[in-house]
Amino acid sequence: MPDYKEMYLKLFRVSEKAINLLIDAQRECEEMYLNAPEPEIEVLFHKENDAEEK
């Protein structure tokens, strides 16, 4: 007969490792985002008169 308790515990331990791996990856990506330089923002103006004259 299969050892269901051991099967459950193995699945539980591996699931725990997978969840912790995802959490670590998320935290690392959040740190990368927070430490990234701010993008330069440039405002572009559209001249409607230039388009009508041409």
C-alpha cells in the first residue's frame, strides 16, 4: 500500500519550495524596479496651425 502520508509531505515540501522561489523572484524584480534610474520625460507639442497650412 502506498505511503500517503509521505506522498503528502513530499508534495507539501516541494510546493513550499516553489512558492518561496516565486516570492524570491518577485522581491528581486521589485528591487530591480525600485533601483532603476528614472526615465527622462520630454513633452512634445503638436502645432495644429502647421498641419492646416500645409
